[in-house]
Amino acid sequence: MVVENITRHLEKGLSPMQAALVGAKEIGFTVLSISISLCAVFIPILLMGGIVGRLFREFAITLSVSILMSMVVSLTATPMMCARLLRAPGEVVHGRLFLATERWFARILGAYERSLALVLKHKFATLMVALSTAAATGILYYNIPKGFFPQQDTGRIMGGIQADQSTSFQTMRLRLRDFVKIVQEDPAISGASGSVGGGGTTNTGRMFLALKPVDQRNVSADQIVNRLRGKLAKVPGASLFLQPVQDIRIGGRGGNAQFQYTLQGDDSKELFQWAPVVYEKLRTLKELVDVNTDQQNQGLQANVVVDRPTAARLGVTPQMIDNTLYDAFGQRPVSTMYTDLIQYHVVLEVAPEHWQNPESLDKIQVRSSTGALVPLSAFSKFSRETTLLSVAHQGQLPSVTVTFNLAPGVAIGDAVNAIEKARDEIRLPSTMRGNFMGTAQAFKASLANEPVLLLAAFLAVYLVLGILYESLIHPVTILSTLPSAGVGALVILLITGTELSFIAFIGIILLIGIVKKNAILMIDFAIEAERRDGLTPEEAIFQACLLRFRPITMTTMAALLGGLPLALGRGAGAELRRPLGLAIVGGLIFSQILTLYTTPVIYLYMGRFSRWCRRGKDRFLGRLKGVPALES
């Protein structure tokens, strides 16, 4: 903007030094207003708390410092370089490209001049368009699908295996082999590995999948998960829940899916009664897939009840019974074999086929004190019953966590609303408390903070502009450009099928600082024209719009081209950057078209309102002066 303004004065016939001094002085306050108000936009982001605030604090600091440094350079080094490097128009010979673009720009400026004159003749209709844009912003924001962080394709997929709670370790090994065989048949998978057991249970396992490079598979990680889901469901007795690995995962418990809903209760018995009700209800929601629970209270256990008098008559002590059962099922290390390079542990146990059923206890024999083998069934009775495999806790209270993934095309905001509606339909007792955890909890917190963050950004910019202009009216005119940017950003997100994630919302916040420069450029020159040349407000704003059309278009195109790589980029991490670029590109395109016409009209209406307020104030003060002072 500084270079353009200096060049404009240079074209009027001033010397490079005079043009640099006059142009820098004329544009200095405008550059200061744009830079300071743009930094003010990031104040709410700097003050944000939680994990989201920590993630974006560096972003806000980097941009703010860069803007301030750019402002200093623009007002010092740039005019100096213009005075030394620029030449008068008569000393410069332009090529065909410059002349062609100048003719093209002159035609656009002429079209804008004619259309602006027409718009100023229909100011009320233009004002209604501006108000309709503000209303459309609210409607679009309310209806657009809302997310947290965009789903990434990192080239990795992780999964959790969950089988019936009575499943043995040997059966889980067979199920793992079945799952590995299925996933390795997919052409997009380059490798798979897994394990079973761990965490004190034998009916669970983990699996990790490595994907081929994107250019070799041409499908996203989510699409791979969706097409594997039906094939994996054919494996009997166990389920494999897959989810793409994300770079940003916020807290929560470890689970088989990406999002979590945790139910807590004071009494574990009541909790285990209501948790299956919630689980079955969530399984019916079309917005959710891969719904599963960590409730483990239906495991099987075998009880051995020893008749001690009978065992004593047979010469069998309780220690002998315990050692025999441990030898059979406890995997007792009994020896170590050493070789030149490695050592091997010898583990004593019965054959694996005898682990599968408690009826194997009938075949166990205990050596008595006389050396005779006595069947365990001769002095014991066997029974089978269910038992707790594990009890999870959240804080000090027992809990059950239901984890879920999102159905294709469903945003986390829609899923959260569906779960809350389902929870209300169940009517849990007051002793049961259900809350989202992890990423879903962080999403709810950010969704509640978004209106506050937006309002704080508006208020910060308004206060800064009010101080700079020493006016309460001009900041309103400047901020009137923002709804058009919001509409453009939300519309392009809808067109591209992108949800309003927090990344895109940061882009809209950034638009507050970028878009308002159009109005600042117009208003600064209109105010100066009224003061210096004595023009009417309509003549001044008309002249300012034509005079500032080039820098407005130039700066918008520069910002637009800077956002295109973000919007169109591919490769690792592109999913996180794309919503930011889309919001900036869409907001700039729509606001550039609309604010060139709405800002002059709003400037005129706000000027009328300001003059009406001054007349009302003068009449009020005049009446006060005409009232005689009261005697003490």
C-alpha cells in the first residue's frame, strides 16, 4: 500500500523524494490502523486457555510480531527505498505486458465507477443487502456441520480387538490371524501387526496397519476403514474396530474408537445396570459406527471347592492342591537352557487344548503324601460363574466408557447432538452422570467458546479502532465488512463439503483482520477529502472508492494468492491446513465483491446517524443552558 501510494504521487509529477515523503505521510495512519487492529484480533487467541489455547498461542504470537515488524518496515525502509530506487514516469519504458494489464485495469475501474454510481442512487436497497448478509452469516453458522480438528490421513491405522468376555487367549490368537489375513488382502495395506492380551484381560487385542503412499492407493484412510468394516464383521466371536491415527488426540481413556462418552456412578452395581442401556441406545444412532464399551463384568471363572477332611484322609494337603493347579495352568518356569548365543526358559503347563474348558479339572490328579495319584474330583467340587474382569475408574468413581467413531459424512457436532438427545430419552437416574471425554469433550468446550472468542475479537478491534479514530461511528462502518467475509467462508466450506472445524474458525477470526482494511482505506481517504477539499460525504466516499480501488484489489489478491496453497495443498498434514485456506479464500472473494459497494453506503448512513446524534446533543445542551440555576 505504501509503494502504491508513493507511485501514485510520482505519476502526478512529484520527484521521487517528494513522492516518498507525501505518500508515506498520507498513508501512514492507514497502515498504522490496519496493523494495530489486525494484531488486536489475536488478543482473544492469546488469552485462550486449555489445550486449544496452547496449540494456537504460537500462531497468534508469530503473526502479531510479523505484522508489527512489517508495519515498521513499511513506514521507514519502504519510503526510503522508493525515494532512491523509483524513477519518474517519463524515465521508465514499460513493456507490452504492463500496458496490457493497465488497459485491463482501466476497463475494470471504469465498470466499477459506473456500477458504484448506480449503487449510490439505491442506497436503501444496498443497505438491505448488507443487513441480509449479516443475517445469512448467523443462519449459515447455525446450520453448518461443526467439527473440531479435521480428520487426517497419516498413513497409519490402529485398531482394537474385542471378543466375548469368556474368550481364551488361544482363541484370540486365531481371531487375530483371521483379522490380519483380511486386512492384508486390501490393496491399500502395506503391512499389519497385532497382539492380544494385556491390561489384565485375554479377550482384547491391538492391531496396527501401515498404508501405502497416497499416490499408490488413491483412497483416504477413512475410506479404507469404511470398506474393511464389512469384511471384518464376518469374523465370528470377535470384532475389530479401526480408526486412522491422528497427530492431535486430546486426553481421554484408551479405547477402540476415536471419541468417548463416559458414564459414572456412585454404585458399581447400578452403573453396570445402566451402562448396557446407554450402550444399546448409542448403537441405534445412525450418526455413530464402531460403538463399543469397556465394561468387563461378564467373564467366566471356575471355582474349586475342596473337601478338606476327605483330602486329609487321602493324604492331600492344601499346598499340594495349590502347587498342582499352578503347575497345570500358571505357566511355572522350571528351568533355563543356555546356548552359546541365547538362553531359553522352560515353562511347565498342560497342553493348550486342556485350557479351553473347566471340565479339564476332572483330569487333574494330585500326588498325595504316600506318592499315590489322587483325582482332584475325589475331594473337590467344581462350579462355574460370571465375574468381573476389570473395573475402570474415572477419578475416584467407577466408570464405563463407550467409544465410537463417526459414520461417513457425519460431523462430531451432529454426533454430539444425537448422543445428548438419546441420553435425555433414556432418563438416567440422578446418581448416574454421563460426560464426553477426550476429543469430544474438548470439542464441546471449544464450541461453547467460539461465540465468546468471536465477540471478544470484535470488541478488541472495535476498541482499538475507536481509540485510533477517536470515534464510535467509524469503527462500526469498518466492522460492517465482516459479515460478508463470514458468508463467503461458510459458503465455500459448504460447497467443498468441509465441516466448520476449529481450524476453519481461526481462519474466520483471521479474516476479521484482513477484510477490514478495505473499509479503512476508503474511510481514511473520504475523511481527508471532506476536511481538505470541502466535499460532501457522498462525493468524498465516491472519490475515495475510485482512488483506493487499486490498493484494495492489490492487497486482496496478494492475500488470496497466499491462501491458495493452503486451500489446494496435498500431502502429509494437508487436512489440517486446508480448512484455514478455504475459509480465507472464500471470505476474501465474497467480501471483495460486496464491500466495494456496501461500505460506501454504510459510511453515508452512519454519517447521517452521527450528525443526527450531534444535533440531538446540541438541542439537549441548549435546553440545559436555558434552564435557570436553582437557588440553594
